[in-house]
Amino acid sequence: MADVPIRAVAADYNTQVHGRQFESPSKYLTLKPHVMARYSRKSQEDVREEMHEMKRGELHSGKSSKKVTNPRRAIAIGLSEARKEGAKVPFTT
């Protein structure tokens, strides 16, 4: 079995074990290039400014004016402000 290519083994994987049908794992092993999201320079500057505000303890969120201590929240605020200004920022999911 060591001489058989991996694709051939994956194609012959449709078997029944304990009464259950298993599909070929090659269906789940598709190789696609990973593409990172593209952010504009303006959005990067906005996030950088928000992170500095958070580290200085000056960043507050929303109407409640609570101090932001989570770096992920600071990034989200920076990206949100960049979107409002019209910078090139990917959509949220």
C-alpha cells in the first residue's frame, strides 16, 4: 500500500464500517491558495491610532463611555471608523 499514490487511496475510501457509509476525504482536502484581506493605508493608520489610545487608557466605546481594555475591540473600533471615513476595509462577517 505504500507504493499507491495518496489520491488513489483516497478515491477508494468509499467503504462501510459498522453500517455507516464514509465518503472520500479527498472531497475535503481541496487545496486553495489562502488570500489575506487587503486593507488600505488609511485604515491601518486608524487602527494604529486606536491602539495607541487604548494603551494610554483614553479609548472609550460607544454611548456608555466604558474604557476599552481589549486590543481586539480597539482594532474593531479603528476599522469601523475607517469604514465611516470611506477607507478600503473588507466587510464584516
